[in-house]
Amino acid sequence: MMTQNAELGEFLRNRRAQIKPESVGLPATSPYRRVPGLRREELAHLAGVSADYYTRLEQGRSITPSESVLEAVAAALRLNFAERAHLFDLARPQPVCARRRVAEGQRVRSGIYQLMNALPGQPAFVLDRRMDVLACNGVGRVLLTDFDALPPAHRNLVRWIILDESARVLYRDWDDVARQLVGIMRLCAGRHPRDSRIVEVVSELRAKSEDFRRLWADHHVVERAFGTKRFHHPLVGDMELDYEVLLTAIDPEQVLLIYTAKPGSPSQEAMNLLASWAVPAQTPLDAAGTAAADAARPHQSG
């Protein structure tokens, strides 16, 4: 993956190219305008910095811009909240000691499993910052896939949506979903550039997927939030589900993703049918106990 300075330069160039000159009171055509969007000199003028300084930023030079300069550049580029945060992450990365490390093989509290199982008609997933799926309830497995059955390195929501053909059929707006999730991954990669798991997933997807390479090059970033997704499930047909992303207590790096259907809607009827086929999620201790009990139970031949 690129260095932070190179990523910063690409992000600035990408966003500068998206600003229409006429939107800031400049002529749309000019003998000096050879590329889409604003010229560097124009953006620098809007931000109130020298053209030379802004050029060095875009070229990925090793400089540390002040907060006021970054705020001015963000305003000139008309960045939204997530894009502004990404700009600061790339331009002024936190020291390694200031970042909260994510332990390998994170554990999900038993209370979270109980909560997910108490939502039998609502698919629920626990994700970490890398979009790795740490746990899901029974109806979640029926809705998407059984992530626990996948090799550990493959239990990543972005990886599954990009590389698994069934995901392209399941999501009726696959392009939008893929763009959103890649944007979440890119925001996280900018915030945690030394996270080896993020580097691993991004490197694999860039090597295997033209769609991912295209989406990654767009430098779209987005925060995890809420919204609606449309599904075409092979068992129950079309559904429209709302989703919320909630922080979990104790570990802010883990979030709970929950899907719900509007009460009394056909989508709720479909979800109830899916839930009837679901098996409750087991905690690792539950699973170990079940395996031990099965091993101790006498087996009848025949």
C-alpha cells in the first residue's frame, strides 16, 4: 500500500477534480484548464495558502500542515464530515502509541451473544473496525452467510461482498453497497495505516477484483451509520431492511450491526420465515460445551 503522504496527495487530487469551476465563481472553460475540476492555483487561492505549499501537499512531500491549513483546505474542497476526518488522518497521523491496538482474535462478550439471540427476527452481526465479522446470530447467518464456517482469513464483510458471487445476487443495489463498504474500509485504512489485517484484506482485494480497484481508486470515504438495504434472498424473495450500527460497551472497536423490517410489512413476513430456519448463535464456551457433551454421549450403532 502507498505511504500516508502519497495517499494524501491522491485524495487531494481526486477531490479537487470533482469541484466544478462554475460552482466557485470561475469560468467553466479556460485556455489554462486542461484537467477536470479546479487547478491547483485556484484551490490554493480558495484555501488561502500559497500555490507552492499546496502543490507540495499534493505531491506527497514530507510536510506537516497545521490544523488551520487543513481546515482551510477542507473548506475549499467542500469536504463532508467523513472526508474531513480522512484528510486529517492522512495529513497528521497519530503516533503509534496513541492508537488503540486491536487484539488478535478479539472476543465477543457473552452478553452480546445473549442480546443477538434475543432478537430472533432481526439479523445481527458484531464487526470490528476492519469489517471482520466476529459473531452473528442465527437469522444473520441465514440472511447473508455462515461466516463461522469460512476460514478465519475470509470472515470479512467487505471481502465477502466483493468476492462472493452470491452477494452480488443477494444485494439488489450491489454497486451502492460495495461502494459504501469500500468507503468504510478506506476511512479505516487512513486512520490505521499500520494495521496488518487491513493491509492484508486490501492487498488481496486489489489483486483479485477489478471492481475493488475501481472503487478504491475513487477515494470515497464514509462513516458507519444507518440506512436501508434492498435484498433479493433465494429463499424468501425481495426484502427491504433498515439497519443501525451501534457501539458496544467496553470495546469501542466493536460495533453491532442490526437489520430490522418495518412492522406488518411483507419484508417482516419474509424475515419471520427466515428466522424459523435459524439456529441461535453460540458463544465459544457454549460451542465447546456442546462439543464436549457430544463426545461424552454414548453413540448407538446402526
